[in-house]
Amino acid sequence: MTRQQLSPSEVMSDNAEKLYSMAQVTQSIQEIAKQISNDLGDKNPLVLVCMMGGLVPAGWLLPLLQFPMKLDYLQISRYRGTTEGGDLEWIKKPALEIRDQSVLIVDDIFDEGVTIAEIHRYCMQQGAADIKTAVLVEKNSNRKVVDVTVDYVGLHVPDRYVFGFGMDYQHYWRNASGIYALKEQ
């Protein structure tokens, strides 16, 4: 049975492996928050949350950042409910002014780097003063886009399809309490 044929209930029944518990995810977000606070606490940054995947990690991260910030979101998609990335599609660009702002981009996963690279390029084009990026997980793979790095990474995952805590499996399981990977077939 291929990944595309699994129903949402089949994925969690016996086709997924828990990589990180809720406690481990929470601890990683607390560590990221400390680093961000040290680096951006005096910059009044504009935080851009990448929807939909960045919603859950940002919801846990932002209350831990005890400094003034502006908040906006953007939506850019490569997966559109599939397990394979495709062409980028901008769905919603940020509404707030980016020019001369310190920007913090918050997303769920750093996989190949295509999405982060496009968002970074967009923010530079809009005149951001500086840009930092934070992701809940970084995938251990050698398929990264050249010259793209992330400033704050919570956890590392194997080069497998992962979901939970904001990341989805065909639009499902963003609400899973922990991070899971599909079992290798």
C-alpha cells in the first residue's frame, strides 16, 4: 500500500512511528524561545507565521517570547494535500509593511529549503532590515537548496515523510500531539 492510498485513520493505526513526544516537542520550543529572545528581544521584530504548518508551532512559541513584536502571516504551498512537494504557490502575502523591519519567519519544517528560500527572497525584496528563520523540525537529508540555512531549529527528523504538531498528512493530523513519520515501505 502506498502513502497516497492510506486513509487518515490507517496512518495512525499502524503505519506511523512516533519520533518525538509532546514533552520533547515542548522542550525544543522552549529552547528556541530562549535563543530568539536573546537575539531579537530588543528589535521589536515582525513575526511572519507560515500557514498552515507554522500555526501550531507559532501558537506554542509566541507566548514564550516576552518582548514587543508585530504579528502577521503568509501562506505559500508546495504540497497541497499530497506527500510530494511541487511548484510553489503564493496564496497570501503578508499585509504588514516589511521594509526596515527585523523579520522572524516561523514555519513547521525545513526540508529541501525551497519554501524558506522563497519567503526569504520575498522579504529581502520588500526591504527587510534583517531576517531570521525558526522551524520546529529540520529534515536530515542531502536535498537542501544551496545557501539556505535556518537560524533556530527545534528538532531533527530522518529523511521520511513526517507529520504532527502542525505538519500534515494529506490535510490531516496537524493536531497530533508529537511528531510522527510514516513507516518505511
